[in-house]
Amino acid sequence: MKRIVYSLFLACFCGTVFAQGPRSWSGSEILQGIRKLNVLGSVLYLAAHPDDENTRLITYLANEKFYRTGYLSLTRGDGGQNLIGEEQGIELGLIRTQELLAARRIDGGEQFFTRAFDFGFSKNPEETFTIWNRALVLSDVVWVIRKFQPDVIITRFPTTGEGGHGHHTASAILANEAFRLAADPRQYPEQLQYVKPWQARRILWNTFNFGGTNTTAPSQFKIDAGGYNAPLGKSYGEMAALSRSQHKSQGFGSAGTRGESWEYFKTTGGSAPEKGLMDGVDLSWNRIGPEGKKIAEAVTKIEAGFSVLNPETSIKPLAALYQQMAQLPASYWKHKKMEEVQELIRQCCGLFMRATSSVQMVFPGETIKLNANIINRSDARVLLKRLKIGNSISTPDQLLEKNRNVNQLVTVAIADTAALTQPYWLRNPMEPANYTVRDQQQIGSPDAIPAYTAEITITVEDVPFTFTEPVLYNFTDPVKGELYEPLIVAPKVTVQLTPKLVLFQKGKTETRLLKLQPVINKPLQGQPGGGVTGLPETAAAVADTGTGMQVPVSNQQLTKPVTAVYGTVWDQAAPGKKYSQALKSIHYDHIPYINYFFTDSVKLLNIDLKTSGKTIGYIPGAGDKVPDVLTAMGYQVVLLDRNRLMTTDLSVFDAIITGVRAYNIHEWLNDAYNQLMNYVRNGGNLIVQYNTNNNIGPVKAKIGPYDFSISRNRITDERAAVRFIDASMPVLNYPNKITPEDFLGWVQERSTYHGAGWDAHLTPVLAMRDPGEPEDSGALLTGRFGKGYFTYCGLAFFRQLPAAVPGAIRLFANIIALNSQTSTTINGR
């Protein structure tokens, strides 16, 4: 059985959480766990994204009511923005997955997902369902309900649209459909070899009052979720704030709340609650039959005799309880409560069990040495009976004497065919808007499967238990101390291919050199060779510079405007053995290390692109990959921080560009307002990419020379028709002639956070609309100020440029050229 770390116990109140190593509970936490044994009830909370969940309600249900509480997020948050780094898309989804798991370790919930991919903002569920595979996502929701067996389902959003985001409304629609379908054996019968149909008692909408929308009413059922948990020393509002503050990539640091806090509910299916959330649900052991009465009495007796100062006195009665439960008929709650009792016995014994590696990366075809460390810190009679890691099995049958370490060195052979350690939802190619997961039993699981696990079988007072621990990389950081991070199986060679974007001038014959860098993780038999695939003929490396191979690519080889090529490395002494996987490692202090493998690629563009200007000052924003594209376009890019901006002669820059949300995250930009406005007044070109509002910290941001506000208006249909308000404007003609074709192939969205209420000195350039909505012209505003130009861009260049969308690159070059007088081609500087 998998080791359980129950949600009602706070993993950590500090801001830093690393990969979870073994953890001991306090006496008060163990007492909470014993009390939970007599509560047989479960609640599933459901919404669309990481951060949608009501952490206060989850905390209250898990830690006050002792319900098994889960959060089902339809997506992993892949389509959002990143305030802590440059990761976007799949990588951002990996980060937000771990942030949700960190949140659940604090608030007491369990975490689940569907296979839906977060493709970005959607205005309504109809649009959402044209992109998501609705039947597939619905089947996943049904699967999680059948597997989790909630007595009550709660949605964050209504089916009627007050939640705003189309994903939000879609999540409620799917939840209410699945509430009914999960009970019907005719629906998704392929699931029934693993689970059984399940009918929850009711489904409720957790109404809300935020964002200027109040959907609560005095007539609605309500509960006070603002209590104080003395054993844990926190109010539920304080725990919830710590949980929500784990969403650091979204900038959701939250202040704790204290005192009463009412949560309101509207029934959307099943019977309405009158006195309590679980009206009509038997939360006692009676729900498993007449045998349950004796179990409840035994638990009550253990609780009454428990000593917070000396938990080991409860080991024998808990072991007896475990044996008593084993005699019950098979059932969902028998299984769950036996897992809980097993973990309580472990904690009362003070059992410390871990299996670790001194290296993080291991390779197919080799053997590794691991260390299993076990210590019993109680007077209980504990015997180590069996230890299994991979293909290594030992049966020491060893008595674990009190407070004495037992170390077992284990040698594990890694098969030549061993799979790379990859998040399971990334093992197969994605569909357009959902991950491909073929193993039914993996669907819904939140985290990657560990590379190796240790199965540790012990007896406690002659009762057998098996614990499963992930094998972790264990090391000591000189600043952070002892750390545990995931162990990964990696290929002997990983591949890096640079640069990520190469621009050719259409009509000219050009050759560029790509750099193919083999990362030798394990020595090869011979020397590495390499090349790229994706062209009509494979291009092989022509030289090894000592730091990598050079691969020549000509635009004569390109048959379409945008072409992707992929790097491959081989061992020249082992014909047929090729390596094409790159390794991406993501490290942040608040979550475990993230590692995943992918096929590294370079995008080759053969387009008609002219540029004017040479040197750009760039103020990085959130999750910003635009500077790399500007470099590929031929500009010299200088990154500007506060000190450099304040001390540099800004007249050297042909343009200064602020990254997405730069004014929302850099408070010092207000202090730089005068310098930037003087730069524009004297002939400079200031380009501001979108911000979410006009605030910078607690005060209003000073962004441009003229007044305008930032709205939440956006165009989510990336194929929306674009109208040129005045086709003769320089920004549409110089140095590139912009045509409707330049708006083909855009990704995810056209624009976001449009300007509104702008001063007459600013001129809108484009007009667009989503289906069924009025036209909006706030996506691109530009105007003269003194001798220079100021431009506000709600257009989603931050997505289009890294995606190598030709028309977006051409239009961005024109915005950069607004204050230029002469034209030069991309190769003519």
C-alpha cells in the first residue's frame, strides 16, 4: 500500500517546501488522525484551474469535519502566465501541478486532474467545448467520481456563466453531467473493471462574492468555515492563506483571516441540505454494516486512552484494530480506514523509513547502489521482514531495536529497456487540447510516477504491514541543509539544439549554422556524431568545435515558411543507437525539482521580413521569452533592470520595450517614469506590452504620456477577422506591408487586456471582435509624443513571437520601426 500523508496534517507552515522526505507527526496530529477514523464521509470540490479551489473550505472540511476531501482541477493551468520565471505551456502546467500538491499538503486535501489542456482564456463554454474533447473530459470527471466516491460534490462555479471564464462554466456543466452519469452503469462501461457506479448524495454550487459579483443570498444553505483548530494552532483562514500562497507562479500570496467566515451553497442536483452538508449521509461505521459498531467502539476507546506525550502506548490497540478491520467485508471505507490505521501505527512507532540515492540521475543498463535507512523510535516489537527495490529483494528478518539505525545497502540493476522518468501525461504525443493517457488507472493521478520505489514489509506486534516509499535523491545543500529531490532515469546522452529560432530572408540564398550540443551523462563507447531531422535530407554535423557540433542549414532546403528541425546524436561505435531527447530541469524552492524529457527543436523561418533600427532596451516581464526572438530578428538586445535604466543614456536605444506585466511586477518603473517620458519626447520609441491593470503595487502605475485605462477586454479567438482602422498608418506599412495574411496562424488568442478610455493623442490601429460581441479597437494603441512614439500592445506578442508566427514578427518589427526614417533589411545593418 502506498504511504499516506493525510491532508489534515500540515506538512509545513514555512514558505519553502522541497521534495517530501519522511516526516514525523506530532502527538496532537496523531490524535487528529485517530479522531478521523470514526468519520466515513467524503467531499469532492471541482473547478477548472489551479487557484480556482476554495482553500478555506477545503481546509475546514478536511481538518474540522475530518471528511476525505479532494480537489479535481480539470486542467493543470498550462495556459496561464508565469510570474516567477519564463516557463509557459506544458512547463507552466508542471509547475502549477506541484504548486497544487504543495497547497494540498497544507490544507489537507487530495489532488486530481483530468486530461484537459488549459488552452488559455475562453469567454464561454461553447467556445471551450469546441476546443476540448468534451466526451473525453467528461469521462475523466466520471472516472474520478467513481474512484473517489464522494458523498457530496461541490463546484466553484455555476453553469449559468457568472464565473466569467468559459473554462469555469464548462467545469460546472461537466460536474453536473458527471453527477448523474457516474451512477449509470451504461455510461463508460470500460471503467467498471476497476470501479463501480457511484451516486453522490448531492451536488452544490459554492456561491461567491468577489470580483464585483455577489451570487450569495440569505436564503442559501451556509456554514461557518472560519473556525480555529487548537491542536494545529491555526485558524482555517490562516491555513487556507498558506495553502493559496503556494500558487507563486500566479502571484497569489494571501493574508490569513481569522474569525467567522460563511460559505454559501446552492443545490444543483440531488437533495438539498437543511441542517448540514452531509444531511442523509451516514458518516459512522454503520454505513458498512452491523460489524461497524465494534470498530467505532474500539476507535473511541483508543482516542480516550491516547497520550499526546507518549503515543506509543496506542500501538498495540491500533494493531488490534487493524486486524479487526481486516475481518470486515471488502469495501471502499474498509480499504481507506486500514490505510489510515497503518499510517497511525507508523507515526506512533516513530518509524523513519527512507530509500535514497547519492546521485540524482541514473541510466539504463547500469547498476546503482541505494541506501535504505529504517529506525524504530518506540518500545514496540518491530521486525524488518522484507525489502524490495526494483529487481533487488532481501529478507533480513531483523529486529528493529529502539532508536537504532538499520541500514541496508541495495544494488539495483536498471534494465537496458528501462523507461525514462517522465510525467505520465507527457509520455505520448498530445492531442490539440488534451493530454494522451492510455492507462485508465493513471487518469486523474496528480503527480509523476517515481522512477523506483522501496517496498518495506515489517511486522509491528506481529501484525504485518507493507509501506511503499519513493526512492529519492538525498543531498545536503550548504545553505538549505538536507534536501530530498526526485530520482530520475535518464538517457546516456541528452541533446541541446540552439538557437531556438532562425530567421532567413525570403528570396535570398542563406546558410546558417545550428549548434548541436550532446550532453554526455554517461561515457559512450566511441565519439558522438550528430545531425538534424525534419528537412528533405538529413543535415549532418560538419565539425566538432569541442563545445558542440555545427550543423549547416540553408533556406534552400525549406519548403514552407515555418519548419521545425530536431536534433539527434549517435554513438559512432554503436551503430543504430541514437539519442534525441533533451532534458528540461525546473528548480524553484517552493516545489520539488521538476524534470521532463522532450525532443529539442529549432524553428526555421523563411519569410519576407525587413527591420529598421538596431539596438533595443528590454525590461523583462513575467514569463518573458520575447528577447530571444528579438535577437533572432537581428536586433542587439540590452536587458534593463532598475540600475541600468536609471544610469544609461537611453538615446542609444532605437526602442525600449517593456515585457508583459512589467508594470505590475516592477514597482521601480514608476520611479523611472520621467526618464522614459524624456526618452520618448526626445525621439525615442517606448513599446509597452500588456499589463493586467493600471496598478503597480498599491499605487497607480504611470505608464504612458497620455491617459488610458487597462480593461479586461480581449479577443480569445485567434482566428478572429482583423480590420485595419486606417490602412495607410505607418505601423501597417513600414518597413513591412501588413496584410490580412499576417494574421493567419496565430496561437491561443489575438489579444488580452486592451486599452480603454484613451486620450485623443492615442490612435487605435486594429479592430476585432469575438463571435457575438461588438467590435473592440483597444488591442494596439499608438501615438506621437514630442519627437517620439508611445505604443500600448494588448496584442498577444508574448505568445506569437516565441511560437514563430510570421505575421506577428513582421508587425512587431513595424512597431519597433515607428520612429525610424530609413529602411534596412534583416541582413543589411
